[in-house]
Amino acid sequence: MKRISILFVMVFSTALLVNAQDVRKEFYGMWTLAIEDGRDGQAGWLSVNEDNGFLDANLLWEGGLASPVASVYFKDSHTLVATRSRNVRRNDSRSHVVAQIYTFERTGNNLTGTLVTPAGDGMSATTSKFTGWRLPDPGPAPDLSKVKYGTPISLFNGKDLTGWRLINPNQASADQANGYKVVNGALVNDPVSPAGQSIKFGNLRTDGVFEDFKLSLEVNVPAGSNSGVYLRGMYEVQIDDSYGKETTQTTMGSLFGRIKPSEAAEKPAGEWQNMEMILCDRHLTVVLNGKKIIDNQPIYGPTGGAMQADVFKPGPIHLQGDHGKVSYRNIVLTPILKN
């Protein structure tokens, strides 16, 4: 009888352990994150997986690229902890590794969490809150030959900024905060701070919001400049002076940090270039100067600088405003009609 009891306890304990491990695997996959730190439009993205028996994760937080975390572990079956780190040098003989600590609490397909960021001197720390939810796979590519389009919408009238506004309304109080102006029928960004001042120039967005669409435009990129066209305010198609460079996930026409162009199709700096972008069912097509460089590829989550986290929510067209003197014209959006 005693042996039977011991065997039962062992089997029961093993079952609990297996069940806990199975529950932890519910974290595996992709998550979109909405950052609640008092600013409008801050998004992130988390991907969790197991690699050869080791837990791993990639994280996007606000700007930049999705990148591997410094460490990741399960605190318990419903709590995941990840860290990202940076080196802070105090003096010639001493430096610290400062770690940001992300804590993710999972309830079903939803997350709540906190980020603790220590100050560089270690004398204080700030805490940000965020929520998140599981991202389903984008699924099969849509058949673009069967897509039906609506009436084209001209987003820029060539005369003024009617239909556009700064993403951050607080920046509108400073005239210099908006670097965009209309010059000879083109929407020109000129983010130059007056002497002795350091001004953060704002990003421009359309008043209107859109779901799926085809967007065509012309863009002129001076030497050394870059910008970005955000589709739904969430997916950045990179604008960059990358003529003559090897294609990467950050060169002209890429989906920033996610999809590399299949070939280099950009023109030299200072020339007007034609772009066409089709966003349909979380898949992207980009045609640059008549060459298809991204062909109906899936998008797995927001890119750095996204102003919203919900990949199913309509959003604006959003142009970066702080990266250089880039010009746009003939901006036309044609909505895709849904059944």
C-alpha cells in the first residue's frame, strides 16, 4: 500500500511538472505591446521561442530594431522576465552594465507588464507599464490579382499642409518643431535647428486613417539623408540614401528591420524616385522605380517608431520628420475594398 502511495505521488508530481512546462510554452510565439508611459503612440513587439532546448526572445521597444534580449527566464509558469543591457562607464577604471528589466504577466492571450529602467548613475529608476496580446500568424499571402480598389485619394494638395498634422500635438506650440513645408509643389522636410538651439522635430501624419491600400508617391532623398513612410502609422518603409550600397533590412525600400529588398533599385541622391506600396492582409509589396523589391511578404509585427500596436486597427500615413531634408510629392492612396 505504501509503495502504491509513493508511486501515486511521483506520478502526480510528474504530471504537475509537465503541466507547468506546457503552460509556460503558451508564451511561445509573437506578441504586440502597447506602452503606457504617458506618450501617444508607443509600441513594442516580443517574440519568444525555444532554441535547441534554451529559452530565447527578441524584443522591439519603441524605436530601433527588434533584437535578441540579454537574458530571459520564467519566474513562474505565467511570468516571463527579460533583460536588455548597456554599458555605462563611470571613469577610466570602472564601468557598469545597466540592465533594463521587463516583466511579462500572461493571462490567456493577453499580457500586462512593467519595465524598470535604472538611471545611468544608479541613483534612481523609472517604471513604465505596458499591455500586450498574442499576434496570430499573418497567414497565406493574398491573391493581389483579385483585389478590388476604390477611388484614389490625393493626400497632398501641393499647396499647403491641409489634411496633415504633427503626431505629437504638444510640438505644435513651437513653430520650428514642424520641419515640413511646401516648396514648389513638394512636401519638404527641413529639420534644421537655429543656431544655439536643439529642437526635436515632429513626425507628420494624415488626419485620415486607412485599412488596406495601395500608396504611390515620389520621393527625393539628398545625400546622407533618410526618412520613413509608415503604413497605418505602424510599418515603416525605409527612405534612405543607399545608392550603391548592399541591400539590407535598413536600405531604401526595405520594411525597416524586417524585410530586405530583393535587389537594389534606388537612384542616386537628389533624384526623384517612384514608389508604390501595397498593404493587404498583413502582407507588403513594394515597387521602387519600376522594380518589385518586396513581393507580397508577411509582416510579423510593428516596426520601430510605430505609433500604435494593434495590427488590425486602421491607421494614418506617417512621415518621419527628424532624419534629414527629404521631399515628397504626388502622394496618392487607393483603398482596397473589403467584401
